[in-house]
Amino acid sequence: MRNFKWGVLIVTISVLMTLTACGDSGKDSASTAASDEEANVIDMGQISWAENIAVTNMWKVILEDEGYQVNFHLLDMGTQMAALSNNELDINLEVWLPVQDAAYLDQYQDEVNFSEEVWYEHAKVGLVVPEYLEDINSIEDLNENRALFDGEITGFDPGAGTMDVTEDLIAEYGLEFELLPSSEPAMITEIEEAVAEKEAIVAPLWSPHRVFAEMDLKYLEDPKNVYGETEKIHHATRQGFSEEFPEVSQWIKNWKMEDEQISELMSYVSEAEEPSIGAEKWVEENQDLINEWLNG
């Protein structure tokens, strides 16, 4: 009888060990799956600028087609750079250099990876007015026409590099104007309304931007070159991103767009019911170009 009890005890222990092992195995499998899923998640910064909405949605479509999950984080430029430096964000697709975002480069160059690679070569920034303001062609013409503009420059997101440079420009030219921050969509709406009424308005704008295809606007001459000449658009990543996502890092380094391509993408995105739908359409129609980025 004693031998039987020992046999039952041994069998019971064996069953419990097996169940425990199976339980651990299940936990390990679930943990591995969760770890693998997390390893494919990319946290991407997004700014409410037309070209940024377009390219972030484009890359979301491309990367999710390749098996990654992309999470957007709608943040202003300063917050994005701080998040990259703290490893709270993986990538920011739009850094304008050498002038507009120079302050962020100076502040974070030891904590954030700023790409040497450029995805858009011919960017431009400046103050714009409607074409019908025929006598106003230079920033130096603004003070003598201050009343026409109510002494206001219609701006966009506070913290954007171009807004900071515009404040420098006001000081450099001694403009008796106030820069009014808002958001890019609000600024564009104000420009559209002014143009519709043939009223005066001045605002900082940049190319590429869909608005130049929709309205007749002109850049004011900048004799002191405060905004700089041609700007180039780079990207920035947190430390360690290229080691954790080597193929994604290389794809984005291979990324190049010309005027016609970015303009078409922006149009598709702005006209679609959802930005992602417009981006999907553009990606489908431009697979040869995208394959160059992925296989280059």
C-alpha cells in the first residue's frame, strides 16, 4: 500500500511539472510574440503641415505593406526633437537645413541623428503675398504699406523653425509688424479668404506646398537673405534607430522626391476623404519609384 501511495505521489508531481512547463511555454510563446510585435512598431512624428501629412502617410502605407506598424504622434517641431532626444519617438521625416531648423540642429546634434541624406533638394522659404499686390515685391516694401496689412504677418505653428526665423527677419528689417501664430490649416484658410476678397495678406510659406498650384502667390525678395537660399529637407532619428531598424533606416536614406512627385502626392492626400486613402492611391501608382527606395 505504501508503494502505491508513492507511485501516486510521483505521478502527481510529474503531471504538475508537465502542466507548469506547458504554462511556462505558453507564457514564453506569448512573450516572444509580443516582443516580436513590439519590435516592428515605429513611432513617427507628424506635424499638421500639408507636405508632412502627405509624406508621413506615404511612409505609413509603404512600411505597413512591408510588415511594420506605424504609430503617428502629432507634435510640434520642438516637442518632436525633444522626444527624439529622449528616445520617446523613433523618427521625424522633415528637418529643414541649413537655416530653418538650424537651432534644433545646434541644440540636439549630440543626442539625435540628423541625416546627411536629403529627400527634397529644392525647398524654399519666404514671405508671400498675392500676385495682385503689384507694388509690393520686397520685404523692404512692407513698412511703407503697414496699414494695408494692419501691421500683421499671418503665421502658423509656434515653435516651427520658420516662425523663429521670421521673428529674426522682423528684427533684421526693423519691420513694424506683429507675427501672429496659429496653425498651418488656419493660415492657409486666411490666405484663401483674403485672395477671394482681393485683400492684402502676408505670410511665411514654403515650397513644396500645394497652395502655389491653387492660388497666385509670390515670394517677396529678401535682400538680407534672412531665410537663406535653397533649403534641403532631411530626416532625423533617435539614437539606436538604425541598429534596431536597419532596413527601414536604409529605405528612408534612399528616399528622394522631385517637385512633380511631391506635388501629386500632396494633391492626392488633400483631395481624399482620409489622408491614408490618398497616400495609398499614390503608392499604388508609383511602385517603380518606391521599389528604387526599397531596393536601392
